[in-house]
Amino acid sequence: MKDDSIEGIYDTLKQCALISKSAGGIGVAVSCIRATGSYIAGTNGNSNGLVPMLRVYNNTARYVDQGGNKVRCFAYDFQEVV
């Protein structure tokens, strides 16, 4: 993950989609993503946390052609995602 920002999240998502399009394997370190409820100074709002972001990544993996390989969830450990 480039960083905990809209730009960083979606730049990384684009890279994942391009790799996945060619049936490449993907692993994403998401430790930089803020926890649910964390304050966001730029918007004076609160973070939705990791799970909604992982849903977007998982849905993208399902959408992008996997080169005939079985589509798998990005986040095996998060029951909320699947």
C-alpha cells in the first residue's frame, strides 16, 4: 500500500488490477490503513477502517480477468469481507 490516502489506496488498487489481469499473484500489506473510527485531519471525519477498503479490493479481483485461474479473496482472515 503506497499510503493511507485516497490516492495511495486507489493507485495500489490499480497496480493490483494490472498485475491480476495477467494472472499474477498479489499480496498487499495494509498495516498503514487507519483503524475504524480514527480521526482524519484533512476532512475532520473518521476512518471507516480496513474492511470496506478490502471489500473494494476483493470486488476488483473478482471483476478483473484472472487468466482462467480461480478467483480468490484478497483477505482470507476477514470473515466480514466474504
